Amino acid sequence: MSLPTEAASNPRSPAREMTMVEALREALREEMRRDQRVILLGEDIGIQGGFGGAFTVTLGLSEEFGHRRVIDTPISEAGIAGVATGAALGGLRPVADVQYGDFLFLAMDQLANNAAKLRYMSGGKLTVPMVFRAPVGATTRGSQHGQSLEAFFMHVPGLKVACPSNPYDGKGLLKTAIRDDNPVMFFEHKLLYGSKGARKEQSGLQVTAVVPEEEYLIPFGQAKLLRSGRDVTLVASLLMVHRPMEAAKVLEKRDIDAEVIDVRTLVPFDWETVFQSVRKTGRLIIVEEDNLTGGWGAEVAARVAESCIGYLDGPILRVAAPDTPVPFAPVMENFYVPSVERIVAAAQDLVA
Amino acid sequence: MSETRPDAEHRVAMYRSMVLCRRFEERVYYLFLEGRLPGTIHQSQGQEAAAVGVCSALEAKDMITSTHRPHSHALARGVSVNSLMAELFAKTAGCCGGKGGSMHVGDRDAGMLPAIAIVGGGIPLAAGYALAFQYLHRPNIVACFFGDGAANIGTFHEAVNMAAIWDLPVVFVCENNKYAASTGVEKSMKVKHVSDRAAAYGIPGETADGNDVETVYRSMRRAGARARQGQGPALLELETYRFAGHSRSDPGHYRASEEVAAWKERDPIALYEARLCAEGVLDREKISAIASEIENQLEKAVELAEQAPSPRSEDCLTDVFAN
């Protein structure tokens, strides 16, 4: 499946269908060619004969840039985050990663207490230009390899948070992240990688997008209106963007015209695009793969209530994961992750 | 600066630096008692030789990382007394603009990152900064200060190991003051010396007398030269003692008074003063000149800090993000 992108409508762009993995890899390659200060740090990212990171994003980069710039680390997530932060202070622009987002908890002190706060604690004298990539999302790997952790980081002042839903955005946002002078948490959904070969996800979406050959950047804080509608606003990020798009087709047959917004970055957040949509439709459903309580959808609900309550024709709803760990059994996982059916049902209830 | 023996001028400078650290901490102690400074403090009286010996062995563009007990590190590294005092007074003129406070003092231009007050949290930062030095082909090193308590947290292991495998130009300086807050070092580790752990990472380890400033200086010069030449990190353990409690509210009842008295007999400043006098480098006259010069310097720093404008409340909102 393919989401509409700017590139698709640009006739001058040579058409290239790319997967998320290919697009992210191209972003890294371009930025490493452009700026010698960009280095990569992570586990299994550049080993000869290895797999180019847990999901092959860095495959081939150590061959081009060498092991001085594609640095394989021991299994030391706190060390990786701290070393990346220190290297960023020292004048480099590290792009570090963890194999699974769940491992970010091991690095939490370095990210939340050091990377996020050093600019502030120094009275604005220091910058921490680093990117921390992390794959998220439930993929029948159970509770410790399937969480969606974006909200934790949205809560920490000083960190930016990006959540691309498709390869076009993935490339443009990653390039922006690498050039940003702030620490950026860059979340990638495992079911969106669409990588071919050994690491292909069984239940993954074959999401591809047209990615132009010429360079482009996608600014942070600009949500994307993916589908215009008048009855209900559906807001999502990452994999979940694709569920409301499917739901919108079903709803259309039932005479409900849904508007779909891909937030693209949680920090900074494009509040105005969401507010404008809600003022038009009068109804809001937030779709998120994170646990319901304290997810980023709660923040969206609160802000919309503060700014648009007079425009609302019904309660703000969230279609989110229940407050449980991520289960293993596929039948339970399917229940856990928000489905098209749940979104359709919520929209019908709201509009009825 | 000679490799093994500092000249007379350098020796006097080290003595002066230690006295500055001590008098600064004493003044700060009373300023707190008088309620003129907000927050808390973790003081370093007794540990001056470690701070000064290490920092005297550094070059201008080297970097240090520090801990929740950073005042002596900052002074020894050359962070300005006025900006340090202003930071403790929570003023805009402070080295962190009033956003850091006692536990985060630092000034990168002076060669010190903001101190990291999570025990062990600064160790990977030091390795990372050293990685940048190495990558950028700079002839510089990082001196990473931490305490005996930090030697037991995971980031110590992760960062020392990473520095070791990549031969990073960093010297890990453990100020072993025998207590992690109130918990004695013998309750926290099975090995006798923190430096014993160096073997586990395949790097040199040394335990040195942290109350003898010249011993510290020589050890740091050796470890630093090695790191600077691309031969990788070392773990330098400095045995020392803090005369004060862990923080300002700690009377230190967990330490036997005989133990405290024995360490005060080995006061690093008194020891060095006696030696420099015996060797004719210092005399009573020079000592009192240094003392009054430092008193004036501190008097002025306090005066400036008190008179300096406070930040505006809404300055709280700036410096979260760059741009």
C-alpha cells in the first residue's frame, strides 16, 4: 500500500518506489556523505557478514564509510546513549540506535537526564546534536520486544520525537533529525520496514513510497493531512496511520466522511493542524498503539479540549492498546493493537 | 611543565589552587548556614589534592567531567570564581545562568562540562567526548572524575569497557573517599581497590595517594600522556577523604571520630604547605600573601554574586531547545 506524498505529485521526480528500510538507509548515507561529523553507533550495525542492525537499516554503510564512522558497540545501551551524548557535545553528530525500542529503558538516565537536559543545565551554552533511532511496535515478540514508547519521551523536555508512517517521511524526517542541533528520538515501526530478505516481518505491511532522487527535508512540527473529510478527525502516527486510512474507506461506504491526520512528529507537535480539523469536523478520535493511560493521545485530547471544546459535537475518543503488557499469542496481540474495526466502531458511535 | 617534577612556580600554583578550593568551600558552607544560598551542597574539603593534581596535569583544551561534588574540580580546572559563586547564588551571571546550581556547575570554555549529579552518569559522557577528540584527531584527553560509589553502577562498566576497546583518550579518575554517602566502600565491593577492576577491561590501573598533590599530578601525567599518544584509557584511583558530611545536612555519624582525626592529620593542604616550606619554595610571608589574596578574591566574588541581578522568572522557559 502507498500513502499519498508530495513526491508522487511532482512530475519532475524520477519515480522510485522505496521501502522504509531503503529510505532510512539512503537518508543515513546522504547525511554521512554530506557531513563528516555524522557517525553511527549501535549493536551489530556494521559487522562484516552481519545484518546491518537488527532490521538491516545500516546494511552496507560500514563498507562505504568504514568502521571509524560505523561503530559497532558492545551490548551497552546506557553506554551507547551516554557516549553518543558526549560525542555530540564534543562536536560530532552521532546517530545511535537500539535494536528494539524496549531497550531504551536501559538508556533512560543518559537520555532523560543528560541528553535532554545538558543544554538547559548549561544555561543554553551547549548543544546535543544526536539522533537515537528505535524500532517500536507489537510484532508477536511479546512484552519486551514490542512496546510503543513514544509518550515516555514526549514527556521529557529537551527531546524531540519523530514518528514516520511511510518511507518518504522516514527519509525526510531522518535527514532533518540529523541536522537538528537537539537530541531527537526517532521511532520506527517494525511492521513498516518492509525489508526484503532475512529480516522481513511476517505480518508487515508492504509500505512503499515514491522517494524522489533529489534531496528533500521534512520540517519537524508539520502534521500531514492525508485525507480530507467533514464528519470526524482521525489522528495517528507510525503504523497506526494506516489503520484510520483503511477505516476511512469503510466509513465512506457508511456515509461517514473521515479526515485523517498523520502527526509525523510528537515533539514539536503541530497543534494547529489538529485544531483546525476538529473545528471543522467537531469530532476527534486519536488512534495510538501505546497503552491507553498516559499515552500521547491523552495529551492531544487535553489540548483539544482546552482549545476547541466549543466546536466538539461529542466526546474525544481514543482507540489505543489496553493497559496491559504486549501479549505474545497472535490472537491476543490482534486484540491488543488497535484495529480497523475498532476505529470504525468508534467513529460510528461518535457520529451516530 | 616537566613530565615528572613540577617546577617551583607550578608547585606554588598547585598550593594556591588547593587553598582556593578549601577557602571557597568554607565560605560556601557559612553562606548556606546563613541562608544566603538556596539548595543543597556537597562539599569537597579534604579532597583538594585530587582535584588540583589531576587538573594541573591537563592541557588548556582538555576536558573534565565531574559529579555532584564539583566545586573543587571547577576551581582547579579554572572555571572563574566569580561565575561559580554567582551560580551558587542562583544568578544569571553564574556559569550556568542560574539553571544549573551547585550540582551542575561547569564551563566548557574553561574545559569542564556541566557536572552530572546522577552517580556514574558522567562516565559515558567522558568516553563520548573522548571519542570526539579521537575522531577529530585532536591532541586532547578527558579526565573523568567520579567517586568510589560510582564504580558500582552499570555505566562505569559500560563506559570503561567501551573506552578500552576503542583506545579512547580518557583517564578515569576515581576519588575514593571511602564512603558512598554513608555506606563504606568495604560494604560495596569485594575487591580491595577500585583500580583492581582495570584488569577486567585490559587497561592500566593504579591506586595512588590522593592527598599528595604531586603524587596525583605525576600519576595523572603518566596516564594522560599514554591516553594522549593513542594508547587508550587508564583507571586512576585516588585515595582521599572528605572532611565534611556527604551533603550539608549530614553530620557524618557513621564515621568514627578517630578515623576522621587520622585523615585530618593527612590534610592535603597542610602536608603540601609543610613540604614546600621545608624545601624553601614557600615561607610564612608567601603563605599569608596567598591567603589574603584568596580572601580578597572570594570576598569580591560573594559581593559581585549578591549584587548580580537574579534571572527573571520566565527565563525558566528558555534554553530547552537550540534554535
